[in-house]
Amino acid sequence: MPALDLSARLLHRDGLMLVIDKPAGLPVHRGPKGGDNLEDHFDSLRFGLPRAPALAHRLDKDTSGCLVLGRHRKALERLGKLFKNGRVEKTYWAVVEGEPEGDSGEIDVALSRLDADRGWWMRADPAGLPARTSWRVLGRAEGRALLELKPHTGRTHQLRVHCQSMGWPILGDPVYGAGGASLHLHARRIVVPMQDGKRPVEAEAPVPAHMREAIEACGYAL
């Protein structure tokens, strides 16, 4: 197994939860064909607890950034309810091919499975499950834009399909775009109201190396 020091990618740690900066290109789960995955490295994040932490939600294999882990059963139950009820604020950055006409807006496009043979591939479908995303332009270049995306629902591939449905697929998307580069989608920030009456946990993941050039080309100074 290749060396991966997740402790060096730790963005937040307390007695209930961890937030790590997930690297792009590594699946969170072991696939049917095996291979390296993020969960195989979680034992290094026990920090004295008898069991390794566990995933509170998911990120696609090629998406980088903020990933939340629960440190024990009760914490995972709490996190599960927060994510299910839409109380976790998630902010993504994406470089898209094509430029939105305005500077901000909302995408309200229902989604469903493409077909049974395509696994988790999704499509825009008026008869599908409701899905809603807010967007804001952070920078522009000729033929591309840097967007801040805030999903209000948690559908599979929601941001990728929503951007495609608007005519500006995410740069490097091999399924919903032209591919040819690493996926330029990054879970930039997350806010988790873990304990009522206390300040929410906030974490921000640094911009990954593979996205820096395209972001700066859009006129956004890092």
C-alpha cells in the first residue's frame, strides 16, 4: 500500500469528529476489484481511541477536499442526522468549461440514475429526485470560469450533473464532460453544527496542486 500520511492532511480534530483533506484520485471505499482506498488508512487516525474513525459522508474518487469522519458510534449517528437533514453547509470550488451568463444563481434540476448498467452515473430528469445547487462566479477566463458551488441536497454526482445541465461541465470530468485532465472539483469548506449551543465546526481545505493553474488563469489570486 502506498504511504499516505492522513495525519498530515488533518484539518480539524476533536473528541467527536475529524475533518481531513482528501486527496484527488483515491476512492473512499474499496472497490469490487480491490486496490488502495482511503478507509484502509483510517487506523492511523485513532489518536488513542480503540477503533478507527468512519466516514460520515462521501466524496467522489476524483474530488479533493473536506471529508468528515466520526470518531465513534454516537458521533456518527449525530453526523448522519445532520447530513440527512441538510444542516451541514458544504462549499465547493469548480473550474468549468463555458461561462455562466450571470454572476450567481440557483440550479433546481431533479436527478435520477442514468440506467442500471451505468452504476452511479446520473442524469437530469424532471421525474427524478429533487436537487438544488447555488452557484457564484469567483473568476472568469476566455471560455472558462471558477465557480463557488453550494449544494442544498446531497444527490450522487449532483454538482457534476448540474454544471453539465447548464452547459458548463466541470473541467476534466470524464463522465459528464470532455475529460482529458484531472477533475477540477474541490470540497473547499465545510461547516458542521455538531453540538447544539456551541459554535459549529468549520474547516477549509487548501487548493490542490492540480487546480491552481486553472484557478489563477480565471483571474483568482491564490
